[in-house]
Amino acid sequence: MADTLYDTDLIIIGGGPAGCAAARMAASVGMRSILIERDRLCRNLYRIPALNNVLGGHTSGPELADSIVAEVKGTDLCRLEIGRYVTDLRAGKDGVTVTVDTGTRLTAPYAVVATGVGALQPRDVTWITAPAGLTLPPLWQAQAEDAEGRTLLVLGGDRPIGTFLRAHPTTDTRLLVAYPAADAYKIEEIREDPRVMLLPVEHLTLASAEGASVSAEAVGKDGVRHTIAANAAYLSIGNAPTAPPGDLTRGADGYCPPTDQHPRVIVAGDLRSARFQRIMTALGSGSEAALHAYYAARDTDVRQLAHH
């Protein structure tokens, strides 16, 4: 389908569930694609120990990721550029130009951007004060041995806490979940778990988080100060969009609403909004993005033929 003026029919930026679904759907309608991923395909999916909201009988992230990756790698029409990242995306009247870190420029009629999100750090939110330069791991990276017999301070009430508890149902641990008012609706699914102690806070100051000792001071809604001690600290404060530089329209929250983009740029997956960050919605939006490009290109071809 590709015109000789382009390197491929579709450039896909990001190799998570949305990007992989776009590549697979593109191939199913005869479109050649180039998929660019700076890490490994479905990187974050491999780190999710338990799943309960996907079709197909998959019960763990690695199991689903293996299935998705095998499908993409078996797709002859998709060229993988693994270990590369995009330094610039330009969209014009006739197509897109994507520059990768090697300096190579790739062209196509359309691009799907599915670079997703990355974990926020304490410095990214106003309700936490932490030592300069402190970086903490997200909770979903913790293993059973990290939690067994230990008290973990979890900053934020985001949904990966529930995933962690389901993945480690017999692990003897205590989670001290300090969360702001904005996260109150997220903690309903963990409220009844006996391993969880909920700590609604106005502000939390992390004094230290090194080795096997964590100390913090929390200010509750009533203004009362509480001292917190734990064996380790993990994050569950949400994510930030990781859009590539270039011609993308970003909202005030950093996300890239699909309806605000250049007609040649299609946003898919978690990069669209914080509201629909689920594996199933990512797969669906990636597939839809590829079909969008397919039908748009076909309509353009029909109009060009009509003018001749």
C-alpha cells in the first residue's frame, strides 16, 4: 500500500499494548509499519503480576505480554526498531517525518503515537516533600520477598495497590497507604484488606528512605501530625505522560487528546487520557488507530484518483 515517496505506510511510536495492537491491525489490512520502541515490547506489562480485567484467560502480565509480542514478531509487514527512541515528530499536509536518536528520518502518511506514561516521583506532586533527588520504585515492582514480614509505606492510593495485594494473597505484610483527598475514590477496593492501614493526609514529609528504615511525618485532615516508620517506601501516586518531542498537542495535564491532534497524527493508549488507562482500552485504541490510518489513506487515494 505504501507510496514510493514514503518509507512505510504507518509509523508506530511506542511498543506497549496499544502500539503492538496497531502493528497487528495494520498488517491485517495489508499496511506496512515501522514500530519504534526504546526498551522492550510490552515492558510494563511484563511487570504486572496479576490481571483481572482482560479477555482471553490471561491471568498475569507476562503471560499476556508473551502472547502479544509473539503476534507482533510474527507479523512480516511490521519492521521493529527496538532500542531506538524518537527525538522529533513533524506532521505536514502530505505525511509525517519521524527522527530517531540515530539521526535517521522515517516518513509515512500517518503516525500512531502510543508512548504511554511513566511513574511519577515525589517531586512531581505537591502533597509530598522529599529529600532532593530521591527516587522511589513503584509498588508494582515489589516482589513477595520485599514485603514478607515487613511494613511498607505506600505513597498514594493509585490502583496498583489492589493489583499487588491480589498478586500476593498469602504474603504477610503491612501496607501503610498515605494518600491525598484526590485519591479517596481509588482506595475502595483495598479498604477491607486486613494488611492495609489507610492514612488520609494533607501533606507528608519524607525524612529518610534509605536501607531498611523509612521515616516520615504526615499531617492529617485534622491538622494533627503523625510520625510514620516503615521498612521501605514505594510509590503509587500515578503516572505522567511520556510524549515524544514535536508536533503533538498537549493538554494542561500533559496528556495528548486525540481530537486535538494534526490529522496525520493518531494518539492511542494511555497517552490519550488518565481516565482510560487499562490494558483492554489500550489494545482497542491501538487497533482503532491503525484502522483510522488505513481508511484515511484509502479515502485520500480515492480523491486523488477522482482528480485524474
